[in-house]
Amino acid sequence: MTVESSSFKTQRIHFGFTFVELLVVITIIGLIFSSGVVAYGSITTRSRDTRRRSDLEAIRQSLEMCRSLTGEYPSDIYSAGGLSCSITGPVLMATVPTDPKPSDSCLESYTYTRITTTTYTLTTCQESGGTYQVASP
């Protein structure tokens, strides 16, 4: 398209964006996308750590119910029939929770250690660092 000006020269009018404008927009979109990916990664890590804590609390509640029924904690929580107080006792948890994303640094998902018949510890590794431990009261 040409437009005549007052000095009788023809000028071209260009429609569209320059390369620099497109480069700036693509850079801004890339920065927004990368910050979203980083935020999503930290949110999912915290979510899995929260899930680990709530799993240990659920296991702890079942262990406390077992102790109130039989006077002692079970020797193992990962048996074929779920968490129960004894072979013939009621099943308190049909499926014992496991780690949502087991890592190579932690060999076991949730570690249950029965120290005596009336004391225990439950331990898990957290992705955000360190361990989370629940012990008998």
C-alpha cells in the first residue's frame, strides 16, 4: 500500500511487529513460564512432605488404638493383611500408607521401629531436607 505525501514521495506503511518487539515478548513469556515451573516444583515438594506427615499421624493413631486394645504395639506394620494388633485381632488399617515418592537417599519409605512393647518410633525422610519422626508418648 502506498500513500502520497505532500512532497510527492511515496511511503510504505508496514503492518506487523519488528523482530525486536517479538523477541521482547518471547523473552517475557519465557521468564513467566520458568518462574511458574519453579513455583510448581516447590509446591509439589511441600505437598508430598505434608502427605508424609499426615500418613505418619494416621499410622500413629492406629498404633495407639492397638495399644489401648492389647496393651502393646504390634511388632510389624507392613503385613499382608494390613495393620492389626495381632493375628486374630481387628484390622485397624487395611492398607498402610507408603511414601508418595520414594527417593534414593531414603532406603525405606516409612520406618517403624518397636523399641519395647510400649515404645516405638516412626520415621520418614522429607524432600525439603531432614527427617520427620513420630514417637510413642
